Amino acid sequence: MDDFWSGVGVDLHLEPDAAAGRRAGLERALRDAVRDGRLAPGIRLPATRRLAAELGISRGTAKAAYDQLVAEGYLTARQGSGTEVASLPADDASVAVRAPRARAPRFDLRPGSPDVGTFPAAAWLRALRRAIATAPSLAYDYGDPRGRLELRTALSGYLGRARGVIAPPERIVITSGYVQGLALLTRVLDGGTVAMEDPGLPFHRNVVRKGGGTVVPLSVDERGARAEELASLEAEAVVVTPAHQYPTGVTLHPERRRALTDWARAREGRLIVEDDYDGEFRYDRQPVGALQGMAPGHVVYLGTASKTLGPALRLGWMVLPPHLVDAVADVKLHSDHHTETIGQLALAGMIDSHAYDRHVRACRLRYRRRRDQLLDRLGARRSVRGIAAGLHALVEVADEAEALARAEEEGLAVGHLGDHWHAPGDGRPQGLVVGYGTPRERVYPEALEVLGRVLDGPPRRLGVPGRV
């Protein structure tokens, strides 16, 4: 890189396109630099001869790249004035990209994601190849909004043996993840009042609200969701995380499970929505069976491959009471018609070959070791909850704001309870929500050391009189 590029802070990474070669790579690098503001409007670019010599390409390639970007409006060229970066319209989408970017954390212990570095790429590739080699031609056409029968049949067996779900294939609808399933269900219920755990994930509450539903809080204590409150909430549906409540990590007590199903059976139309987001990962005993098995006619079971394989696949499933199947399938049809097919066939192949089970078992062992490392580092001095299952733990702290400030200074990203309450209020429990699924294996020990310093470090002054 010569003085020109250093002066404007641009590093051109040329990644040749298989079809068009270096010219396409140069076009892409320059286009991206203009879009994100590294090449500001009015900057004069080097002459094509100089650019070609610097990058080791032909002058014809450099000129062709400039000409293409002039045609697209990213550059301007006038006789005798050279080539300059054009001024893009103020309403161009790239304006948002030019905004200052938040500093990426050195260590990420936020909850919500698995270790995507453990994605079983080889097994998935084998499953994809088998799916493509054996799929009938009609598999590439528009499909059933309920999903491929191959995957629904495979899931029927898997969910029965792994989660205790009563899931005939005809009652399963494949979705593009949990959020779509919750949104489809909200539309089928035509809004209505939905009770959701407090604390709980704000984004899920917003999904219900944007679907026309009214959200009311359902308190959570050390035994899980307080089902007895439902009698006074006048809700038509309740969304719960029985296996591992998010974010407190408690498992729904058996008495509460019975109280929930009794509430649903007491009046026609009442519905329990079970979010089984990480139910496969239990460390102290066999995974707790799904609530759905106790009342399959009153529970909508929602699961995904996001925590077991990865969120990028966008594969989820709903197991529905019989009276809701057609209605949900119709809303799915008019939403995105159907979830993409080849990924469904690949997942079905992995389940049928038991490669999926083997991967889940390997992940369970890996995450248990991480959970144990977390407990070893924090020791007995800290109250850590929710450790029997899942990919996150709740670490109680006296002052969330102070702990988060120290974490930011250390370059550590963590979640906290304050984000999850339905409404702010004094006197609520405080804690950090620590996810141990996200970091790669090699950086996890150092991330725990940083977390330990954040929790055990000396108080820092926050600029509030009388407080440290």
C-alpha cells in the first residue's frame, strides 16, 4: 500500500471472482470503500497506470474497473480532472453504514448463541450431497407450507425419543426459526392477550406486539413461571421456557407444570406456547421432558436447530394441537410460502443417520466442560444460578451498572437482567447473564479470567456523587 492509500485509510483486499478475476475483485474493494465511507466524496483516485503498478495488475484491468464504477455512479471522471469519488444521494442506504461503528468486544460472553465454530461442516456437507443426489425433481418446485414430509417424519421420531414430545408428522409445521413460529401463531390467534415470562427476552415480546398481540407479564421465581397469576391476567395464551427459563435458568417445578396444563384445560381456546430453545442440554441428569407431552392438545411446542447446529440454517419446527395445524399452515403459505427445501432434506438425513444425535451429545459434553470451568473460576464466592442446563448462567451482582462499566473497560460483553424486565423498577434482583456457548475454545479460558476480574475487581467511581 503506498502513501495515497495510507493517507485515506484504505486497505484494498482483492479477492478475485472465479468468473471475472482481478477486475471484479478491484471493483468490489473500491465499491465497498465508497459505501462505508473510507473513500469520501471528492477524493481523487490514482491514475490507472499508477494503480495498476501498485496492485500488480494490467492497466486495462484498472481502467475497466474505474469505468464500471463510473457507470454505476460511485465514481466520476472528467477529461483533465482524473477520477474522483462521487457524492452519493443523502438517502442512500450506505449512509447508515458510515455511522461510527461500536467497538467490537475482545471477549463475548453474551447469551443467545452456540459455539458456531463447532458446526459439523463435514456431516452437513455429506447430508447435503445425499439430499441433492436423491431428491426428486419436484423437490426444487414450490413445496408444502407445512414443510417436507421427510423432515417432519424424522422430527417426529427424534422429538419423541429426545424430548418426550407427541409429534405425529401431520401436526408438525417447519418454520424459518423460532421467531417466525411465534409470529405465525400470533397472527392465527388474531392478537389477543399473551402472558410472557418476566424477566424474559424483550425481542420476543416485540414479535407478539408487532403481530397485534397484547403482552402482560407473568412473574418468575425460583420454581419458574408463577402459573397461579394466570387466573387474574385474562390471557388467551402464555409463552414459557419450562426446561431452562430465560434468563434466570430455573427449571419449571412439577407443580407449576401441572398448574399450567390445568389452566389451559379449564377453558376452551387457552393455549400454552412452549419455547424449548436449549432443552437438549441438561448436565445433572437426563434432559427434562417437554411440557407438551403432558397436554399435547393444549400446547404448541416450538424448537429449532439454532442452538444445536447454528442460527444461520434458519430451521425450526412447531408441533401443534390438531385444531391449529391448517390455520398455521395457511398463514405460513401467505407469509413466505414454505421454508427452503434442501436444508430440510439435509437435516432429515442427519437425524435419520443419527449424525444429529451424535453432534448433540458431543456438544453437551463440550458445554458441560465450559459450565464447569465457569464455576471453577468464580468459585463459591459468587451466587451462580441456572447451571443445571443450557448455554448460559445468571451471576448475581450487587450493582449491574458498575459491573457492566468494568466489563466495558475490559472489553468484555455480557448480558444483564436489567434488559429483560417488562418494566423498570427499583428493588429488582440484579445479575449478569453469562453465555458460555459463544466464545471459541481457545479464547474461553481468557474470557473467564476477564470475567473474574470484572466481578472481583475494586470498585470504580461512576461519577455519581456519594457512590463508588
